[in-house]
Amino acid sequence: MCKWGDTTEVRLCKPKRFSGKIFVAVDSCIASIVQALNSAGIETTGSCCGHDKGRGSITLADGRELLITPCEPSPTPRTDE
Ligand SMILES: [Zn+2]
């Protein structure tokens, strides 16, 4: 997670509907994911990494939302059974 204001410019696959911008500032720690989606032609409308205060999300133009959650550590096999 990055601090609020730590952003990276991402090139969208389509200009934003209202501003017409093609480059937008995205939270740096999820910028590569947002860029990958847009590079693949998946239109995103917003994103936030959560900034360590909650889950992050990436909203898509089709109305769906991708949630960004921390990866749970994989369970270690128990040896005492
Ligand atoms: Zn972040």
C-alpha cells in the first residue's frame, strides 16, 4: 500500500467520459494492475488501493468492481497430528 497522494500516471484505453483525459493518476501500488487492464482493453472508471485503511478496489466501466485485498499467508502444514 502507498500513502495517499503517491500516484503513477496510467494510460487509459478510452478517454474519461467527462474530462476527456487519457492519462490519469492512480495509486502507485496498483498502477501496474490498472495499466494492464487498460492495455488489454478493459475500461476502468476508478481505483483506490485502500491506503492500509481498508480494501482497495478497481471499478470497471461495465459496473463490476475488482477488490484488492492483502494476500493471506499460505497455511503451513501441521506436523503435530
Ligand atoms: Zn497503495
